[in-house]
Amino acid sequence: KAGVTQTPRYLIKTRGQQVTLSCSPISGHRSVSWYQQTPGQGLQFLFEYFSETQRNKGNFPGRFSGRQFSNSRSEMNVSTLELGDSALYLCASSAGQTTGANVLTFGAGSRLTVL
Amino acid sequence: QKEVEQNSGPLSVPEGAIASLNCTYSDRGSQSFFWYRQYSGKSPELIMFIYSNGDKEDGRFTAQLNKASQYVSLLIRDSQPSDSATYLCAVHHDYKLSFGAGTTVTVRA
């Protein structure tokens, strides 16, 4: 069973540019969550999508946006990049259940460097 | 107040010893609780989850949950050098998983 696939794995951008990251969840998973990980702030929640609907959003500026497609694949976009956006962006998928334990499985991440 | 707080590390234990990791959370509406392990340069991987008060054992790992005290812990028995990693406590509520800062564990051979 294929895991969570994130592309690209590494990318370098300059300030002011925009970037789009992609995530393909585990087959059958309908929920996709995005996290930003930095040495100083740790893992911070960006947003969660289930069946193309955003169910929750973290405390990030509007430059950070996402969407989910009908096949559950998701993309996140960061516009007008800032140096502080340099981070590992992690996507996680799950069944999206609301009872019991909703287990998230993480992808390998997309490492973004902003110069 | 941070949503999830973990005991500060790093934690160094000799091989074969027990490593004890603690975590507290602030939101009483939290529904399920997770421990992830993250090796340097890798993404987090699930160790175990718990959502009922009490203990849950899985091999060398035991998770404990006390909802009244808003406290979660992880015990690693017979620690091995391969257990050296950062351990992340995570709490699920309202479609969101909130993570603690992590505790770095080093197992000395």
C-alpha cells in the first residue's frame, strides 16, 4: 500500500515568489492535513481538508492557502514568500473519522528554502 | 498557555533502562492522544495512540492517559540505541492535531 506522497521534496525560491506543494494521500483516505515544521516553532497546524471541505485552519496569514480535489489529492500554496517561510512542510492523511482515534500518517515532506 | 507541553529534554538513558516521557494538554475537549517518533531528517511516525483513561501497552511501549489531570505519558522499556529520536506528543481536537515541542531521547550503549 503506497504511503503519503509529497512533491516536490526540495525546492528553493526567492522572496516574493509563490510556491505550490502537492500531496497524494494513502488510497482510501479522505482527510489531508498540512503542517509546517521549523526548529524554532516545531510542528504547527496549517489546515485540514475532508472531501474537498476545509474543516479547520491554523493561525497562519492569508498567504497560506490550500485546496483538496475530488480524488482527495491536496495542494497548498504560499504566495509572496518571506524568509521565515523556510521550513519543512508536511502533509498527513487519515480516514478523517470523528470518533475513536483518527490516525495521521505523514509524508516525507517538502523542504522549502526561501532566499 | 501552550496547547501541548512536554517535559523538556534532552533525556539520556542507558541501554536497557526505562525512558519516561510526559505531556500535558490544555483543551479538555481533546478526544484522542498520540505519540509520534521523529528521527533526524525524517517525518514523524506513529508509535501509538490512546483515547481511554488508563494504560495501553504495545510491545516495549506503554502509554498512560489521565483525562482528569490532562496528562499523557509514554514509557519505553528496555531502551535500545535505535530508540534515540525526538518523541512528539500530539492531541486531537476539532479535526486538528496539536503537537508538543518534542523530547529528544538519547539511549547510551
